[in-house]
Amino acid sequence: MVLYKGRPENTEGRLPRELRTYDFLDSLGIEYYRTDHGPANNMEACNEIDAVLGVLICKNLFLCNRQKTNFYLLMMPGDKKFKTKELSSQIHSARLSFADPEDMLKYLDIEPGAVSIMGLMNDKDHAVQLLIDEDVLAGEELGCHPCVCTSSLKIKTADVVEIFLPATGHDYKTVHLIGEE
């Protein structure tokens, strides 16, 4: 894997959702670094990607309440364990579960394995509430997918919070996850 600055020069074979991500970031003047890779199906592959990017890639979970009336995108450090009960009490939403792939595609134009904050640019109706663990916000940079699971980006956290999110019309709620047994 190689670390590149910005979008790929050759876009042949890349999905439109990935190219739209680069277009959006470029239009906002956000600097980013990219690496291309196979799908990261295990922690070993994720660790290799993290090493190339020089940043811990966020774990992104697409969640919903039981009624499927509230949808949440949770960004947390990849090395923390997710506990539903811990998050439910902070957002006052009982019975959280993983949302269906159909809802992921409908709201974020993302498929399983590629969940990312970048998908919020596709949520024009603001149906998804963003939740960010405080440890992610404390980092200078974060890693995420450009709406596909075969590339990963490194972006300054401040650019995501101060430029990207306002441009999408999304705000976020800070959450505190301990993630221990």
C-alpha cells in the first residue's frame, strides 16, 4: 500500500460514490491523504491500513432504534468495544441495533464494510444523527473510507468538524464510551 495525497489520477473502475466523495472534499478545499487496498475483512488488514495512514481508522457503526425512526452514525476508536447499553443511556434511545443494509444505502449511499462519516454528504434530509466518541475528537487526524471499502482516507479532525460537517448540514453529539468489559 502507498500513501497518496488527494484523489486518484486514474478513476477507471472506481464507483461514482467514491468519486463524489473526492469531488466534495476538493470543493471544500479539504486536504486528505489516501491509500488503496483490498477489503479489510479482519483486524490484521485494518492494522496494516492504519500503519500506512499513520492514524487509527475509526470504527463507524450505523445504528437505529427498534422502530427504525431514528438512525445514528457512531464514530469511535477502532480499538474500543461497543456496548449498546453504554450508548443508549447517553442518547436516550433504548433498544439500539445495527440498521439494515437497505437503510445504509438509502440514507448514506454506502454498503456494509464501507460505513463512513463521508456518507453524511448523501444524507440530504438529515435523517442520520452523528455521534462521535470524545477520543476521536481528541485526535488531530482521523481515518475513514471514501464511501467504499477499498480505499481509506486520513483527514484532519478539525477539517471534518469545522468544514465538512457544516457543508453537509449535520451537527454531532459527543459521547463518552468506555468500551471495557
